[in-house]
Amino acid sequence: MKYVVNMIFVMMLLPLSASAALFSPTFEEGVHYQVITPQQPTVSGEKIEVLELFSYACSHCHRFEPYIERWLKNKAENVKFVRLPVIFREDWAVLAKAYYAAEALGVVEKIHNPLFNAIHAQKRKMNDEAAVMALFAEQGVSNADFKKVFNSFTVESKVRRARELTKRYGINSTPSIVVNGKYRVDGQMAGGINERFLQIVDFLASKP
């Protein structure tokens, strides 16, 4: 009891910033994150870019999504969140196209979770254009609108760019997050703990 009282007294004497530092997690380069060399350009302007590299085919990404959604509600105002679909295997390419088609149609928020759930909860095969188009139709996107964008030059170009950026970032597992083109963290570095994963992201977003 005496120890607790003494600790409270010490905390009252410390400046607020020093008190916070006692309880703020510290993460180490090479253990909890990697530095990307060379640093990669971002699309976030003056904001800090937090880029999630994911695949709808990845069960870890599916489980990580609720944590991302909660984090987005409380993220700092100077942080811009961006997604990049990864293509480790050719059968993932159709899912990357699905993401960019949804983006082109302005329906990412309508498609994102239903596509995850179709694959992992409903065990539906989403490995061709027809299956993806059917899911889009279930979410209110007409087949005509879907066909306009799915094989468009814009979507194909973004898929090629996603392949290239995956290599540049040195990504070999999903989900991974790149902060401001400088730092990379994945689930293994976070010890498989999703809460810690996002603590590391916040830590990196605060670094110069």
C-alpha cells in the first residue's frame, strides 16, 4: 500500500509528457518493424500515410479487419489510410481487380466486408470474374457498371502497380502495413497480436 501511495505521489510530480512516456510502448527496429530502403513515395500529400497491404484471400486479413475498423475511428487527423491488394499468387489477381473495380465505382465500403465474408464465412469461391460480378450485384452494382470497369485500363494499371509496390516494399506476408513509405510491420513482428500490430503502427506514425 505504501508503495502504491509513493508511486501516485511521484506521478503527480512528473510532467504530463514524462508520465505518459513511462507507459508508452517502445518498439525496436529489426524486431518490431523494418526500415524500407530506399524510402518509397506516398500518395497522402502532407499527411502521414498508413498503407495496409492485404488480400481478400488471406484469413489473417479477414480477422484483422475489425481491428482496422476500430483503429480508423480513432486515428490521428494527420494520418491518411490507404489499402493495397497484394498478389502473391495468380489466383489473387482477380481479387485485386475486385478491389480496384469497387474503388472505380465508389463502392469500396459496400463491397469490402461482404467480399471478405463471402470467402471466409460463406466459403464461396471468388476466383473468376463471374463470381465477383455476382457478389457486386448482391450489393446493388449492376452487371453493366461492373463490366465497364473490371477489365478497364485504369483497373489493370492499378493491379500492375500493386504488383510492383509489393516488391518495392519487400512484403512477404499479409496483412502488412507500411507507414509513410519508411517503415514496414507485419503480424509476425507484432507477435501475432492484432492490438500490438496497431500500437506499432501508431508508434511509427509518430516517428520523424
